[in-house]
Amino acid sequence: RMKKPIEYKGYQTEISTEAGILVGHISSIRDRVGFHAESLEALRAAFEEAVDDYLEVCQAVGKAPAKPDL
């Protein structure tokens, strides 16, 4: 586990390691949005892309995006 969560646009991520790959998901929302990468730098980029994609999909389908329960 990381000591400091990654934050982007008000969202945070939880990170774990599975078979040598960093795996994350947006935390504190009911929707499940996941991503993965081989390095922390790549994971940060994947997280930001996942948040942006989540917000775009919500807008496209007319759904209000979940707000983090922080």
C-alpha cells in the first residue's frame, strides 16, 4: 500500500500489487473504475485517464458522476 493516495479532480485511488503489476481503482465511490500499470508514474497517468473517462462516460449517458465520500 502507498503511504499517500494519488488524487485527481477530487478523486483518490486505492492501489495494490498483483503478480508484479500495480492495480488501482477509484476509491470512495460506488461505481467500480479500475486501471493498472507497471510503474508508479504510469499508474498515475492511468488513474487520471480513468477519472477523465469515467466523467466523460457519465456525461455521455446523462448520469451524474459519483462524488467521493471522503
